[in-house]
Amino acid sequence: MALIVQKYGGSSVADAESIKRVAKRIVETKRKGNNVAVVVSAMGDTTDDLIDQAMSIDSNPPAREMDMLMTAGERISMSLLAMAIHADGERAYSFTGSQAGFMTDARFGAAHIKAVKPERVAHVVGDGKIAIVAGFQGINADGDYTTLGRGGSDTSAVALAVALGADICEIYTDVDGIFTADPRIVPTARRIPSISYDAILEMASCGSKVLALRCVEYAQRFNMPLHVRSSFSHRMGTLVVPEGVDARKLPNLE
């Protein structure tokens, strides 16, 4: 039995039908005999819509209140996804970043994770249920909600995987892995089957938007294997693995 952390981005949970599709995928993973925890982003353009609403009220809103507002998007998607999993016959529990034990510094809008203490998540997963965690957010020492900045949900997923001792962290997006160029722009772009942390960090520093820089740095620091793949297909994606790891032995590589 493997412990798998899956992360689904906004395009994967853009609407109710997308959430139902993602729920089926999570349930499939669970029914293969794996323990599963999931990190989810806000639905579609929810975060941009919240920012627009804030700016229509105050062109220079307080940073604390912006973070309080920004955490709402992931709360919506996490609870709806838990409901969809329940409708598919499995039990799921949703948690905010603070409930999942994400402790951060006090830098609103671009907080850094200081510690992850996922006791409640571990209890749910250990009891054979599915844990759904809101990405992109945490809580600081003063008890205020914070957000992690761009790519925050990816970083949340890797940090949770490390804290739980997961076997692999799967990052689901809208493309089939990491390519030599953006396949939506360059039709001849080729998928890269596997790649090192250093190579993907170089790509991220040059502007690649597949994985956030902090996410990869976190994975490299703790040797957490990543599998970047599409939530819209079951094709193999791209493995980002430590030196010496046999990718063929990683779980859930159908």
C-alpha cells in the first residue's frame, strides 16, 4: 500500500463537472489499495475574481484582509470535492490550511512555510478515508490566515507529502507532463519522461510555469519524487526524481 499525495490545480476543478471527474480519479486511486491525501486549488478563475472584487472596493486593500479573502477560494473547492467523493461512495474530509497544520511566517501574500503538523490529516488517511486539504494557505503565529504566493498550492502539496512521509506527490495540471516547449503553442514539443531536480529548477528560473520554483526546491531538499501529469488523461506524465531512484518502482504509474 502506497501513500500518495495528489494536487489538482484550478483548471482541473474549474466547474462542477470537472470536480466530479477529479473525484472519480481520486476514488480510483484509493480503490487500487492506496492511501490518498489531496491538495486542491481554487476553482478556475475564482482567485482572480476575488482580487477584482477587492480592488473594486479598495485600490490598496490591507494585506491581512486580502489573505483572509484569498483563502476563501480553496475552501469552496475543497468542500465541493469532498462532497463529490462522498457521492462516489468513499468518505472524505476537507481541511483548511490551518486545520491541516500549515504554520507560516507573517508575510501576507507571500508567506513561507515554517512547519507542517498534519495530525488531523494523518488520522483521517490512517483510518482509510481521503483527506482534502486547501492549498496555497496557512496560519501564522498570531493566528492570522496567510497565503503562499504564486505556485503556493504546488508547494503545499510537496510540504504535505513530506510531512506525511508519502511515497510520491502527483501534480495534476492541464498538460501531460513537462515538455521541451509549451505544447499548446508548439505542436512538435516532446514530453520529457523524467527529469532531475536541477534541470527543472533551471527551467523554472527561466520562466517555465509548469512547476513553481519553491515547490521544486522543497521537493529536492527532502528527496520527494514528483509526478507531473494531466488530470484530463491517464497518460504517463513527467517524473521529477532524486538521483539514484528507480522511477519504475514508484507507485501509481499506470
